[in-house]
Amino acid sequence: MADGVNKFLGDSIGRTIIKLIVVCLIVGFVLAFFGFTPDNIIDSIRYYFLDLWYNGFRALGRVGDYLLLGAIIVIPIFVILRLMSYRR
């Protein structure tokens, strides 16, 4: 079972947790530098869903835009990471 978890995480549980903490700190510093706070992000999500509720299906078109916008970044990074881990 431990081998399956390690294979899924890519490393041991302890090392993975340490890596995630370091990455979270770095991303947190960058977001704080640009003026983002957890309250801003939560409020933005809340207002998005309120806007979705109030504007109905017109707002659903923006979900597709957000999905495509995110996919432009996420999919190539995912493919690159998979290809890099495939070599090992």
C-alpha cells in the first residue's frame, strides 16, 4: 500500500508534504506581493457564484471562457510534467 501511495505522490509522504509547504509559501508570498489576500479570493469566488445565480445562463458562457483560459496554461504544463516523469 505504501508503494502505491508513494507512486501516486511521486515521493514519500513526508517529502511531499514538505515540498507542498514550500511551494505554498512561495505562491503565498507572490500573491501577497500582488495584493491578494485569502479574503479577496474567497469574496471573488462568492461574488462569482452570486453573479452566476443572478445573471443565469449568460454567466455560464464565462465559465467556458475561464475553462479555456485555464486550460491554455494547465494542459501544456500537465503534458510536460507527464513527459518528464515518463522518462524516469
